[in-house]
Amino acid sequence: MIRPADPARDGAACAAIYAPSVSDGAASFEEIAPDAGQMGERIAQLSRVHPFLICERDGRVAGYAYAAQHMTRVAYRWAANVSVYVDAAYHRKGVGRELYAALLDALRAQGLRVACAGITLPNPGSVGLHESFGFEQVGVYRAIGWKAGAWRDVGWWQLQLAPQDEPPGGAPPPEPLPPA
């Protein structure tokens, strides 16, 4: 089951899923994993403008995916960064694919045109998931971050959610949030 995240209900589960990405390698460039309260605050903040989705399996949070503002300048409001994190017990069981399908549909419905994903390299599983949805690599930041005892590259992938051959129609997506 895919549903919108609830900050109070899902903060602890999302924090637990995310923590190994912080502490056990270089997938996240954070150095200290957020606790349940901090993750709940992130869910609340991100959900004000973009989707933050939970996948439940057998009554348990199996993973989450969310979109976030790509850049602060207003012309970027048609693009969003996307991320997905899956509990280790549910790796390679379709959770990431289910979450991304729902997230990308929600972004299209919101009127966004471009989804961007930054992936610390190497990460063949994440690259494969993104490319299976049609994301294309558009660049690499070389040795941009120091994590887990080494300089790390971050690759950027992009997916066109809607045609780019005409100006956006209808109501624009929500305005970017002011910087914190």
C-alpha cells in the first residue's frame, strides 16, 4: 500500500530506514542520521510542497520516497529532486519500484516537468532503478564529497515528466519554499 507520509506516525520508521544510508556507507552525505523527531519535521516540511510517500507491507513501513525543491530560484519550480529509501528487509522486492511509480505519477499530476536524482557512485542498484524508469545520466560531480574515508562522485540523472517543447500550461506548481 502506498500512502502519504504522516510526520508523527512515520518519523521513527523513516529515520530507522534512512540511518544505515548515513552510518554504513556513502549513499547519504549526512554524517549524523536524524532521529524520529527530526525526520518527522523533514516529512512535514517537504510535504508542504511535494509528495512524501510511504510503502507499507504487512502493516510495516517498508520504504519511502519523496520529492524536494531542486533549486531555490523560481525558474526551477518545474523541477524536483527525488529520492527513495527502502528497508533492508524489503530490498529487491519491488518496494522502490512501487514507490517511484507513485511518486513520479504524483509529480506529473502536480504539473512538474523534470525529476532529478543525485546518486553517490558507485551504486549500481540505484542507477538501475532510476534508468528502468527512463532517467538518463546528465552529469557527474567528481570527488565532490568526503564520506567513509574517500572522496565520492555524485552522478546526476534526469527524467522528463512532460514534453519540453512548449511553455508550461495551467497553474504552475507550488512556489519554492523560502530558504530555511
